[in-house]
Amino acid sequence: MIMENKELVKSYGLKATPTRLSVLAALQKYSKPVSVFDILKNLNKNTDQTTVYRILNVFVEKGMIKKIDLKKDFSFFEINEGKHHHHLVCQSCSKIKEIESCDISAIEKQVLKKSGFKSIDEHALEFYGLCENCA
């Protein structure tokens, strides 16, 4: 996987440094959006939070990962797998579930009509509630 990650990082026009590869590998361990704190748990203790944020921001700028706002005091990140999806977040335990279906074309048409915009390029939609364990 290290060799694949080197090629992946290089394919985005980035130098495949050991720290970048470690951050990418840490992200790949999760199947849900994670915080910098989750990533730091999987890294060498010498890697500081500022460095991880810089790497994550570069990955976001290049489109390798997505930055997600889940109404916390910090951001979440996930690998950009090219598929559009949303998240359902438990307001009690913070469990995150991925929602793959997204059929909001009627809402987008209304927004375009009312706003005067010519196009909508993307949207972000997250749902909040209580999971089955917390309800």
C-alpha cells in the first residue's frame, strides 16, 4: 500500500514525503470522516498538529480528500472517492453514517429559479439526529 500511496500522492502533483504518506495512511484506516485528533493518534509522536493541518489543507486543495463541517469546533476529513454522498450524525454520541443517495434535483431547480444563479456546481447536506442507541 505504501507504493500505491506514493503514486497516488505524486499523481496529484505532490512530493511523496514520509509525513504526507503517513497522514494518507492514517486517513485510509477509517471508513468515516475523521478529525485531526483521530489522525494524530495514528502518527509518530514527533508529528505535530500544525504539520498535519498543513498536509490536510494541501490534500483538500488538490482534491485528494474532502473537508467536512459537522457542526463541531473542528473539521473532519475523508478520502475523496469520487462518489457523492452526505452524512447522518448522532447529536449525542457523534456516530457518523454515510448516506449515498442524493436526489435533490427538484430543490436545486427551485434554488436556481429563485436565486437568479445560472448553475449549482456542488452542495453539502448533512443530517443530525439521534442514532438507535441514543434514542
